[in-house]
Amino acid sequence: MNGYLDITVEHGATQFILMAVSPTIEIDGYQQKRPWGRHVIEMYPGQHTLRVWFDYMGQSGMSQLQIAIWSGQSTIVTYKTPFFVTSSGTLQMVGSRRMGSW
């Protein structure tokens, strides 16, 4: 049985210019552009490398985190853009919960 990555990617309220770009979510080297907001991605259980950034004057707000995905569980992660786009964003694991409990 697979698990899930439940990730929310957010930008600050005053960073309205970032609505024009999409963040990139990279899992174990596989990159996918997604809109800002919450995404639930099915994954195989195990350890994974998660990186998130957005394209604004090059790769901006890069942040990386090692995450664990458990069978039958959803791992909850948030990404927040930095105040200065040339800085690193904040990527953190918030917790986990059983699938179907939300």
C-alpha cells in the first residue's frame, strides 16, 4: 500500500507578483510544476528527498527536506516563500496522519 505527501506551497500576502509563477516540487529528482496551494501526491513508502522552489529571476526560494512516507499514511509538509526572494524558503514537516482521517 502506498502513502501520500500532503504538501501546501504558499507565498506571502504581499508577494502578489509570485502569482505569475508556479512553484516547482521536486521529489527524488523528478520535477513537477504545480500551482500555489495544497497538493496530495501518492508515493511509495520510504525515505525521499523533497525540494521546492519557484522561478523568479532564476531559481528562487530553494529549500530541501528529507521526508519519510509510510504505507497507509499521509506525510504533511508546508513550504513558505522567503521575505526576500533571493533567500531560502521554509520547508518543514508538520506531521502525519492515517489516510482517510481528513
